[in-house]
Amino acid sequence: MLLVGVALGVAYVVSLHRFSRAWSSSRTVSFLSGCVVITATGVVGGSSFTAHMIEHVALGMVAPVLLTLGAPVTLALQAAPRRAASVLRRALHSRVASILTHPVLVWTLFGTTLVALVFSPLLEWSVRHDAIHAIVHVHFLTVGLLFAATMLAVDPIPRPLPY
């Protein structure tokens, strides 16, 4: 996860460099703080069950909210060349994106992920096998990002909540 955090931070800063207009410093601080959380989970391994669960909560709940508040999709749409922005817009309006951001699916995935990990053999497998542990971390981060993006709606999403 160390490389993921660093890569996300670098990509965001490069996009900022390409973006010619002013960008909110609070968005930048939020996104880079999310990158720090991801990086920290890769450096600080959990030796106890409690530390292990804190690591998962940080990846699934803390980092996604911070990353989402940084509005990376909005930045990408505004900083990318026309062709890349068009591809990103098409992806955001695709059927797959619409399904993945459906509030019922997102709430279900978010609500069951940690429970499923703790009450299944997956927890023991992830402790014994580094590859499975990495997949679990990517899953937590992905589900957390889908949840945060859908609930916070900072960036454009196919199915915003009707509040």
C-alpha cells in the first residue's frame, strides 16, 4: 500500500501542476492526507488483532473520505487534455459506473465487508498470505472510495443521492 499512496499523491500533484486555475488548498491537503493514511498502513503493520483492524478501518473509512474530499475526479476532468477528459466522462456515465455507484449496492458492500472478513476464514488467510492481505486492502480501499464518493458526492457521479 506504500506505493499506492505515493502514486496517488504524485498523480494528484502532477494534475495540480497541469491545472492553470486556482485550486482549493483544503482539497489538496485532504487528498494528500488520504495518501498519507494509505502509505502509513503500508509502513505500520498490525501485529495484534486490534492493530490489524485499525489498519483496515483506516483503509476503508478514513483514507477514502479524505481522498474523496480532495475531488480528484473534478481535478482530473479539468486538468486532463480534452481527449482524456472525454474518456473519463464516458466512463463516469457508463452502465458499469452507474451500477457500481448505486446506493443500495454501495451500502451493502460497505456494511458487509468488515463483517465478512472478521467472521470468515478470509481473515486467517489474509494473515498467512501476503497476496491475499494485499487484495483485502485493495478491496477495503475500493469499497470505501465507492461509499465515500456516493455519500459525499463531491465529484460528479452517475447516481447522486436524492437528498
